[in-house]
Amino acid sequence: MTKAELVNSISSRLGTEKAETQKIVEAFMHEIKSAMSNGDNVYLRGFGSFIIKTRAAKTGRNISKNTAIEIPAHNIPAFKPAKTFSEKIKTKVPVKK
């Protein structure tokens, strides 16, 4: 599902205009990005958590030059679904082959 499809779905479900729904979706995403940029996690009960994970420093390889490079520790954004959300996906969505 794309953002446009999400906006259309929410707009038709709530009976609001697409432009207004677009603003709400954009504001929601902006607030999550803003909170995470400030180092805060975002917890949405029953849906999941947008969290900041820290990756440890490690040694990698540059295969073209055959040299070792040091990859510094860094943070990445991650999403951890709520237990009820995960269970619903496990039981209702068929496995793709």
C-alpha cells in the first residue's frame, strides 16, 4: 500500500476530503520523524513502537580493494509491532510462496 492509497482508504472510511486526510497523514509522519530525531521512541498501544536501535561498531571488508574498514557505531530507526498486531498477521495472512 502506498501513501496515496492509505490516504484514499482513510478518507473514504471517515468521509473526509482527501486533501485534509493527506495533511493529517503527513503531520503524523512528521511527528514520528521529529520525535525520533530528538532521540525519543514513539509507542502506539495495540499497533507497535517506533524505536531507535544502536548498531555496534564492527569491522567490514572492501572487497574491491581487499582491505578492512571500520564501520562506526550508529543509530537506526526500527519498528517493533505490538504482540496482538503480530499475532493477527501470523494467523490471517497466508504465507507467500
